[in-house]
Amino acid sequence: MTKSTLLWLTACATPGFASMPCGDLARVPIANTKVTLAENVSAAGDLPAFCRVRATLAPSPDSDIKIEVWLPEPTRWNRKFRGTGNGGLGGGATVNTAPLTTAIRAGYATAGNNTGHEGGSDYAIGHPEKVKDFGYRASHEMVVVTKILIGGYYDASLQYSLMAESGGGTIAALSAAQRYPEDYDLLAVVSMSSYLTRHTFGQMWTWYATHESEASFIPTAKYPAMHAAAVQACDAKDGRKDGLIGMAEKCKFDPVVMECKGADAPTCLTAPQIAAARKIYAGPKNPRTGEQVYSPLFPGSELGWGQLSGAEPLGIPVDFFRYYVFEDPKWDYKARPLNFDADVAKADRPEIAAVNAVNPDLSRYFARGGKLLLIGGWADAAVPPAVAVDYYKQVVSTVGAKAAQTSMRFFMVPGMGHGFGSTGVENFTFDTLAAIEQWRLTNKAPDRLVLNHFKDGKPVAPYPVCAYPRDTCQ
């Protein structure tokens, strides 16, 4: 950051410093930043008027980070900043403004970014600085620039910054806590997807298991019966028989109980299908050492297996291996299948691992008063449960039980799929943003959440969940 920027920030922090008109924000001196637009946007429908700023950030000579900052009119600002993240492998010529509209309606100053690249993932070959931007730097630089603009646009000071993300956006949230503890004060993370190098191995493991041979494929018509059998085996083990599997890590379910006794049918599994299901429940392992490479899918997640076992693998892992790990756009997952030993080592190279956010040392974030709410679903097939469970245990081991108890809460929801999304039967909703703000307001960490619960699209009784290692409570 330049000296002129620091002097300007000091002036902005001085009581009585007059707010700057929106258009003048284009002239604010910010290092490595070019503001390309600063304009007032009129109210339209339920979207209130706001100041819109677009900028291109270049923290490295090879960087090209696009951001948008939306600032509510001073009379509507709640004195808070809400950052937003991205899904999948990011990218885009423009910033996704959908989450910005939600934030601006509620009075937050807000910002989004394109993770530093446009289009697909072919950019990653030969561009390690852009990979850093995608992994963590774009989100951080966005926060730095946004706080400078907030300081110029408003008389009042910023009270606190927060982020509530699910899935792919959790990379930015957890990266902030681990690498840049000053960026945010409150973080809510649902279905953490921040172990991208191993996540992609997990996705491919399921595909390979169900395509080892033509006979290994499990038709989607069989998943409901598999799910029902798993629930039958494990539902009551958490002390609450409700059609959901709680504490799924303790559930022992062998799909052999579904073996076809006669002709093949949607209600049974053939021997090759049983072998495939067993591999999925076991999860990816190193064939040489036996090490668990990534979390398995747990009993109760069967209704989500179809997305991972279609005719072709998901595009995210294929692109990740082609452009990040092997740097070979022609890599063929059939002709040259993944090696779950040597290829894992390739993916764990530091320049590739920059896309992960799995460092359990949150001591700096907790020391400055940061709060982290982490939520996962036992039925998640997109990001298997052990990813969050293992991370939580590692955080406690690293920072100590006292610091973790003060600054972090972890919940695992029985029957919940990816995010608060539906498994096809179960669906939950919960306001994580309100929960972390209430935590700050009362200085009381939540030990119990009450989620709105829907079954087959119809509301049922609210569902209480207690903090891990418990997950069912009244």
C-alpha cells in the first residue's frame, strides 16, 4: 500500500471527515488498483439506490482481478461490510451480482470478485500468480480495496465485516480466517469446500467406482432403495428415530443386505454394484499406503450419488486435473486414469495447494475476536461429512479446546445435503448471517440451532441440532 493511500485513510478515519461523492471514488489513490467505474445507481423495484464501483486489481504483474463494490446510500448503510465468494472454479468477465443485490437490500456495503480470471480454467497453465489469485488473493485484495472505499464514502466508521458462504464460496471465507485474520470479524461456513485438491480426487473416485465395468454402474432408480436401507440400519442410533441418520460417522452399513436374490430390480443390487457401493462408502485411499486421501460418502447420502456417477464425470475435477495438476488439456480420465498415490503428490505441490484453505491454525483470527460458525450435512454427497469433521478436530487440536470453545461452533445436520440444499427428500433452511450477528451482539456462542425443515417440499416441525459431537437434541 502506498504512502499516499495510508495518509488518505488516516484522513478518512478522522472524526468529522466529510463523505466523498460516489463519482469522486474513482480518484482515490489505491495501490495496484484501477477504478473503471464509479456511479450512482437509481432505485429500481425493491433494489434501493446505491453507489457502484468497478475496479481492476493487479497485486502481481500477471494479475487481472475484477471486483464490484456496492455501497448503500449513507442514510441506509448499516455500518457493516458483507463480502461474497464464488462457486466452482470461479472465473468470469464480470462479477456475479446476485449476492450483491441481497446484501444491498439489507443495508450492507458489499463486494464481489471474479477470482482473477475469465472463462474456464485453461488460464492456470503457466500462470502461478493467477492460481494464487484464484485460491486466496483476489478475495483478500477485494476486501482491502472495499474498506478503503467505505472509508471515503461514509462519515460513519465501519463497525464490522462478515461473510456467510456455502460450497465454493467457503474457500474465500476460510482462507480469510487462515491467511488474513483482519479481513473479517464474523464468518459463517456451510458445507466447506475448501480442500479442492483432494475434493477433486473424491469426485473422481465415485465415478471410477461406478464405471469400473459396465456391470458396476448403479442406476439412479436404485438410489431410493439404497437410501431406505441405510436409514433402516442407522436411523435410531442417534437416539431419535425420525427418518434421518445422525452421527453418521458411527453408522455401519453394508450394502450386501440389498443383494439381489433373483432377477435384477430397482430394489436390489448386483454383486458388481455392491462392490462399487462399498468402494464409495470406504472413500478414496492410497493403494500403496492405505492412507485415506479424502472423506468417503456416508450412509444417508445415496440420493446425491447420481451427480457424481453420470455418463461423464463432473466438469470441475476434469478441468482441475487437466489445467492445474497435469497442465495437459488433452488428459483423458479413461485412457490415463488417476493414480491415487503419485497423482495426489502432484496435486499437493505448494503452487497447486494454494487453492486450498485447510490450515487449522486459526489462532490469529481467534485472538483478535473473530468468530467462526461451521455447519455441515451428514447426507452431503458433494462435500462428504468428514471434511468438516476432520477440520474441526484439527482446529481444536491446534488452537486448544478453550480457544475453540470461545470462538468457534460446529454443527452437523442429520439428513442435510449440500449447503442447505435438498437431497431430493429433505431440505433445511437457516439464517447463518443472523446467527453470527446475534453471536456478536450477545457475545454468546450458539450451542443449539433450530432449522426450518421440509420433507418432499412440505414444511414439517422445526429441527433442532446441537453442537458437535452431539447433533440431535430436543
